[in-house]
Amino acid sequence: MKQILFLTILLGSQYACQKEPTFPDPGFDTTSDVNVTVRRDTIDHYYLKADMKVPNGIRTIEILNGQTYEVVEEISDYNGQKDINFEYKVDLTSITTRDTTLYYTVRVLDKDLRTFNKAFSIEVKRFSEPTVIFSGLSGGTLGVVSQVFELQALFETGLYNMKRYTVKFDGKTIDQGTFETDTAHYNYSIVCNEPMIKGVDYTLSITLEDIRKDEEDQIRTESIKVRLVDMKRPVKVFRYGYDRRTGVRSLHREMSFAYNIDKPHLLDSIYGYFVRGLITGASYTQFSKKFSYNENNMVTGIVSYSNYNEVGGWNYTYDENSRLTGVYGNKPGQWDIVIKDWYEDGRIKTFMRDPQHGITIEEAPYLKSISGEMLFAESWITSRVRGITTEMTPIPNPLYNEYLPPLIPEEPRPSGEIDIYLLLMKKYGPVSEHEFDESLGVNTDLYKAVRPDIIFTYGTDNEGNLIRFVMLTWSNFYQDYQEYAEYVFIYE
């Protein structure tokens, strides 16, 4: 009898526990955060909205600062309610001239002190007006290392379309134009080439005008200072490689550069560099190159060393007019280069590469830089196939040696001489290189419709100093460009 009574009490107790009321956690119509963008032209207030379902009844609702989580306002008007369409008005009228992002969190607390949150991010765009935002500024001044530089700016007009723009440098109009298509957002760029004195501030201004149907068009002018500064000299360059198959990026070479400080007239000339190259794992090899100069400051020889042992090099010869006459290698696998003819200004016109096999270049290609210089565009970095540089960046190369002829008596790739070609022989880095096509000749404009074999991308700091570039080669296997090498510049 006692056992039956005990069992009855136990079952009754379990039944009583199961009958205790339980309430699910409070919740919203959706748990996802809200991210919206609004513009002050069309709205003065924004409402934080949330459909709340709180089976145990609302105790309080808190509006929190979404970044600091401080309580902005506590609302108790909904005490005890279980299903509401909540709205909270956010005043935007103080935001007029600057884009601002507001962050809020709505938190509901029920009678059992359980909580649920919903986050709101409101990007508030200022009133629409012509806006010019310059890239690369430092304290309102754009420092450049060359009078040839690329200016970049963002044009915006909000809800209205752009009408026209005018760019002035030191009061002189250097560019102007109108917009043929409706647009309120435009990435503008121009390569400037204006005479400047180092250390002097010049004013560069951009005037932008929009189009308004029912009111007067708005015009706005933004100005900055442009200052020519000294180009920094790199002390090291790190070269990285990328394995497309494994996705691994690894350091291949660490190059240190030495400048001639004993002879003032050669102060800007590199007279050697030292390379610490990775072979496998943590195993390294060391090699270097030393340059020699003649009385006219031209490079006459390059000696190569491996682990401090001389392993070869080559020599440059000149005539009485300082015109290059030949390049001669002094180790197996190299070939000679003999100059056969020149243009009137002393530039190489015709030369014989590898005379033993009779490879003659009748007309050397040149590419006109943005500063108006005719720069040597012959390239052999696509292996033994002749190549041509078809476009170059206006970014100056801080390692360029103007006294070093841009010819190497051996295949630059994969021998490693590509580092000399890209780092020391190019005044401006190449953007694209093509395999030479006899039908297109040396007219680089004709190559624009052809896919480049090699392309380059560049990165600079706020003063225009080159900090990195990446060389990408076309892969027939992947049918796209894959990274071949990345060069990172380190300055003092």
C-alpha cells in the first residue's frame, strides 16, 4: 500500500512539474541586423522598427549606442505587452555637411529578465552637392616626387547628375570636360606634367558643377597644395614569388643597394647591390653585382659574384660621342650585342643581338613617356622571344640608373637578371609587355587590341614613392594572369 501511495505521489509530482508554464525567449520579426543608407535630401528622421514577440510580457525596452552600448533611452510604455510593432524615431536634422554613420541597438527585456537584441547601422549621406575628394593627401598637401604625377579624385553629386568640371594648376586650366551620360559618381584621374620647383607649394583646384531641374545648378571648388619633394632611395627590395598550385607566397630574394657616397658626381648612382636568395627551405645563397663607371659617369662594367667568388659579368663600350657601341659578356651562355646605327639624338636604332646567330633588330622600339621622353621599349623577359613594352606607368622608379644602358647580354628570365632589367633599367615601370609582332612593328598603339603577355600593378605611398609592384604573366593553362613576382621596397 505504501509503495502504491509513493508511486502515486511521485507520478503526481512529475505531472505537476510538466504542467509548470514555460515561456520562449523574446524575439523579433527577424534576427538579422539592419544596414541602411539614407540621404538628407529626402529624410529628416529615421525610424528603428522591430516587430516584437515577448510571450512573458515586456518589462522594458532600451535603445543603446551601438558602439559603446551605453543606454540612450529606456522605454517602459509597453510594460506587460507581448506582441507589438515597435518604432523609435532618430533625428537626423543635425547632419547636413558631412556623411555620418549612426549605430543603434534595440534591446527588449521581459518579465523573467531575459533579453534579445537587434542592431541597426544607418549611413546618413549629407545634402547633395558637388563634392571632390582627392586621393593621397597628407594634411591638405599632395607630395610628389616628380613633376610628372597622376592625380586621382572622386567626384560625387548625390541625387543630381554631374554637368562639367575644370582642373587648374597654379591658376592655369589643365583639363576640363562635360559628362555625356547621367552620372552622380565618377572616378577621375589625370597625369599632370607641370614645371615645379622643389619645396614650393602650388595650388591645384577642381571645380565641379551639377544639374538641378527646379533650382539653380550648384558649383563647388576644392583646392589642395602640391609640393615637389625629394624622392626616397630604397635600401632594400624584397622579391616574393607565388605558387598558383599551392597558394603559397614565399620570399625569394632580399636585395640591398649601395650608393656611391665617395664621389659626389655619382651620388645618385648605384655602384652595387647584394642579394640573399632563398634556394630551398631555410637554405640561402649569396650573390652580388658591382658596377664600374667611366669619366662620363656611364656604366662600363658589371661584375657578378656568387658567395664572394667572381662568376662572370659583362662590359659596355662607347664611342667618342658617349654613344653605346656594344655589350660583351664574359661567361658561357652569354652573347654579344653590337650597335649598328643610332638616331640623331644618340638613341640606339639598329643593333645585333647574338651576332653568332645573326639576330638583328633593324628598328629598336621606343615608348613616349608622359614627360615627353622617348624611352627604350625593347624587352626580352618573355624568354628568348623578342618582346616590347607597350605601356608604362607615370610612377617614377626610385632605383633607375640613367647611366646604365638597358641591354643585357643574356636572357633575363629565368637567369635572375630580370631584377636588373626591372629595378635599374626602367625609368618608369612597365604596365604591359607583348611578344613582338612583325606585322605590328614598333607602333605600340597597335598592340592595345592584343592581350599582353605580362602586366604589372603598382602601389605608392602618399608622396608618390613606389612601395610595391607585382608582375603577372598570362597562363594558358589557367586562362588568366598569375603572379610571377612581387617586389616590395623598403626605405630608410
